[in-house]
Amino acid sequence: MKIEDEIQSSFKSDYHKLVVNLHFTYLRLTENFQCLLKEHDLTSTQFNVLRILRGQKQVPASIGLIKERMLERNSDVSRVIDRLLKKNVIDRRENKLDRRQRDIIINQKGLDLLETIDESEANFVQAIEHVSEEEIKLMNDLLDKIRSNPNTDV
């Protein structure tokens, strides 16, 4: 269904339509995933931090490294870390080389939680199965191109 029909609106330009369409599609694609995270008492930001830590393959990460890799860059990572500590899915310890730094690492409970979510997350790929692999690659290339515009802060 065309976005004009779905939201019953018109657009100033095709550029405006694209921005609205991207946002609308993102919300529709992630709606069910947000419900899944809620079932596990996680926010999308907490989930992102856990995935970053899992990607470290048990090598401790600093808060600075986590901030660099965040999808949502305006997050207060320190507060997110504190909440994940309360959920007992990560561990924080003093850095041996710099006592001002803290090393953050995902623990087994956190890894198990991500594994459970990964099993359910596979169902969400079905939402785009009707798009060909060639179209997916093109879409990824176009999104990369949009984000790489030196004149914007995207």
C-alpha cells in the first residue's frame, strides 16, 4: 500500500515523502520487536548495549567504546549501564590500567537473554521476505548514501 493511502496525507515533495516513509516504515517494522523487548523488561537502548557487549566476545568495553557504537547517540550510556547492572545481565569492574575507567562485560545471564531474543527476532525478518536480495542490497546502499552526505548530521 502506498504511504499516501496508508496515512491519508500528501507531501510537499518526493524528498519529504521519503523522510516520512522511512520513519513510518521503521515504526511499523519495529513495533512488534519493541513488544518483544518489553516482555524481557528491556528498552531498545539497553538491547543495543547488550549486543555491543556480546560483539566484544568477552573483551571488556569502556563506556566510551559503547558510546561510539550506539545506534542512538544521544543516550546516557552510564545510566543505561546502571540499569543493566540492576538486571544482573552485565558486570562492571575497575580497569587494571586506568583506575578512573570501568570495564563493562556481558555475563552469562545477558548472553542467555540475547539468545532468547535472537530466536524470536528471526520472525521479524519475515516482514521483508518479499523483497529480493538485489533490492535489499540496493536499499542498504541508498541508506548508506543518505547517511554519508557531508552536508548533514544524519
